[in-house]
Amino acid sequence: MSTDDQIQQALAALLSADEDGVPLDNELLAAKLGWDLHTTAACMEAMKDRSMIWGVRGSRKPGPWFSELEVTVQGKRFLRTSS
């Protein structure tokens, strides 16, 4: 699976959780997607580098670790154009 495919899956899951009023962190996102924590952290890093997500940074490992994740305008734009 490519990084863009992973990003698309993660952003869609984050948007869905946001609509349900259930903010996710790395662990909850990994469980929702069936990924391990290292894959999730790598995806978080790629999305953060591309300004697609916002979240409260935490110290848990593997990092980067975020809680209260939200999709930014750039993330929503990526989802629209990749669909």
C-alpha cells in the first residue's frame, strides 16, 4: 500500500470519527484501520508534514503521537482530489 493510500484511509477514518464526535488518537486510529502503531505513527508524520492534520502532541511511543486529531483544510482537499 502506498503512503498516499494510507493517508487517504487515515483521513477518511478521522473525518468519520469527527462526524461521530469521537476524537481519535494514534492507538484508536490504528485499531480502527487494523494497522500497527509503527505504521500509524509513520502515516501521522507524513500527514503532519503535509499539514493535513492537527492534534495535541503527546509523548507516547512510537511517535509522533497525537490525540484529539482533526483533519485540516489541506487534508479535506487531499481527500476530495484523491477520490
